[in-house]
Amino acid sequence: MQNSFKVKRFYVWQTYQTNSETIKSEQAIIIISRIPIHSKATYIAKVFNGEPTRLTPLLRPVELAFYRMAGVDETREMSWKGYASALLIFNALGFMAVFMLQELQGFLPLNPQGIGPVRWDTALNTAVSFTTNTNWQSYSGEQTMSYLTSMLGLTVQNFLSAAVGLASAMAVMRGFMRKNSAGIGNFWVDLTRSLLYLLLPLAIIWALLLASQGVVQTLAPYSLAHTLEGSEQTIALGPTASQAAIKFLGTNGGGFFNANSAHPFENPTLLTDFLQILAMLLISAALPFAFGHMIKNKPQGKAIFASMLVLYLMGLAFVLWAETQGNPLLENLGVAGGENLEGKEVRFGIVPSVLFAEATTVTSCGGVDSMHDSLMPLTGLVLLFNMAIGEVIFGGLGVGLIGMLFYAIMTMFLAGLMIGRTPELFGKKLEPFEMIMAVVHFQGLFPASTMPGPMACLSCSMLLPQPAAITAQLLPV
């Protein structure tokens, strides 16, 4: 991957490489995408500042209609307590809606397979997971959820949880931007604008692109296929493209199928694989620039982005090196090249799988196109590091930037103490309350941040020569 600035725009080059067991010569597919992230950041800043954009003539009447129906006064500012209360109440309502939808899906329409209610503990886990943008799934989607639950429950919550993250980031930005003001915006306005002007338009475009490449999008019942052996096989279908689009744009990660984006109906080609990686990074990478616009200090936004980019490229270089070196256990058995293709889709190969793994862990997405437990140990260490530091390398929508700002607060506080000056960040003095909040944040990260130590020791131990008896047990000839 190459990165450069040109005429105030940041362009991303993605290079894909795939190998085929049936073709000895290596084939490379290079997809070049020029994404004007800087322009995207300007658009985001205008949306949340209430300034006109190209979509304003089309979407402004819809936005005002929502405010009238909900009784929201868009000019009314909220204090941080009011903003936080509205956010928590909204999430609580979303949690209850997703939970009840799972329990009642057996009696609701759009359930052609007649799937019954979800077990209460699984439904509880899923409702919490999707409400918090975690999207950890302890079930097989195509066997557990009806079409209605997937669309009205999980897909809708993918939009809402991502919008909540963006709204939270906007509130934090206004806190840095404003002086002598008790208000940090209106949660309901930020939520509405996140959905109408950003997530919905992008999700529609991405869903159409994915569907055009073969990602399934249908409400038809599952298909019954007759195999060559004469047996029957059920082919799961469903509204996949619409859920896949927002699961990556919103850095959610929960897939329609159990195999997530390793499933050929959810990620059939190298182009869809690239689009899904791009979707994960698109908005999160633009938010630091949007932050610079909103606080009227663009160099600060570029500095935050640069720190994220350096960490991302360092991790990417490391995992690419680790995976392309091959598996020494396979080489000892005489396998040509010793390529570590276990757990990877042959239609993607090593490099796209590694690019996907790095992108999904830095953005707290969770979608996968390969099985991470089959990656090389050192690759796994990098992926764990991406998660253990709080997923602030771009990170989830909004929350990644917030996490990086906590690191900036702590850094400037320590730097101020060392040089004997009052710590400041973006013109704001860092006083005891700010440091208490920063410490609370890092206390939450502490259990996860202790993982890289023992994992590093374990990963390094895998580099040592293994006894022949152990090797024989792991890979019997």
C-alpha cells in the first residue's frame, strides 16, 4: 500500500496479490482507488455544523420532517449530561427492540424458513453486542435469524450504533472547539444527520456495488440443491448485500452468514473484498481531518491522522512480512514454498487476507475473510496489539478518534509536567477533572493492555526449534 498527499487530498492505493495452486505463475491484481479523504472530511464537518452541502436540497426536507415528528428543536443545545442521558436512553430502547424482535421472530413475517425464537441468553448477548457496536456473534446467522430480524433488528442497529459513535465524536469535538459554552450540541440532531447525510447514502452505494458483484440480496426462501452424490443440500440465501454494506461502513462486523466475509455469497470476488476493506477505513480515516476543520486547526487534524497512519503502516508491513515468509512446519515437510494458506480462501490468497485482517482489527470492525487463529503467530500478535491499545488506529466510527484524543490528553499532560508548564491541548487547559476522566478511560483499557506481553513471549517461542515429537503430533505424515 502506498500513501501520499496531493493537492490537499489523501489517496489510498491498495495492491492485491493472489496465488493459485493450479497456476504456478503468480498472478497479481492491482486495484487502485483514489479516495479524496480530505474532501470527505470537509463534507462531514459541514454536515455537523449545519452548513449547506450538495445533498442539502434533497435531504433537508426529510431532516426537518423527522424533527417535527419527534418534537425535536434543532436549535436547542444540550449540556454534556443531557447529551449523555439521551444517548443512553436511545441505546436502551434499541437494546429492548432487538431483544424482543429475536424472541418474537417465529410469529412475525419474512421468515420463510420458519425459524423459531432465539434462546433468551443468545438473544440477550446479541442485543447487547449489536447495540454497543461490538457485533460479537455466538450463533450461525443463517440458521438462527429470520430475514426480518436480520433487516429490522441487526441491520438497523448497525446504522444506529455507528450513528451514535459519530454523534459522540461530534460532541467531543465541540467540547474542544467551544469556549464559555455549556452546550455541546443536540444528540438527536447529530444522530439524524449521521444517518441521513452520511451512512444511508454511502450504504446505498456500497450495497449496489456489492450486489452487482454477486453478493446475495433476496427475500426468497433457501434453495434446495441436488448434489452429484444424489443427496440434497440447502443453500442459504437472504438480504446480505444491504447488511454487508453497513457492517463495514459502520465498522460493525456482524455478518449475515456464519463464515462472515469468508462466505462466497457475502464476499465473492477480489473486488468485493477490496470494497469491504475500503468501507472499513473510509469514514474513520476522514474523521481526524474533520476534527481539524471543526476546531479550525487543520494541522492538528493532520497530526492525529499521521500518527494513526504510521501505526497502521507499521502493523501492515509486519503482518505482510510474517505471512509471506511461509510456515516453517510445512517447509520441513517438503511443501514447496510452505505458504500458510490454512484458514484462507483460495480466491483471495495471502495478501488480501492479511490486508483485511489488519483493517478489521484497527477499525474495531470484526468482519473477517479468513480465520485469524490460522494466521502466523507474529501476525496474531500484531492483531492483538491493534485491539489491546483501544483500537485507536483509525478505530470505530467516532470512538477511534475519541480514544486517540485520550492518548493526546495524557501525552500533553505528562509533557507539560516535564517542562514545568500548565498542560494544554488545542487551547484547552488540562486540569484535574480532565485527567481523572483520562485515567478512567485507561483503567478500562488496562486489562486488555496487559495481553501483548505474554502474547509476545508466546509468539517468540514459536520461532524456536520445535522438538521432533511435537512436530510429528502437530503434523503427522
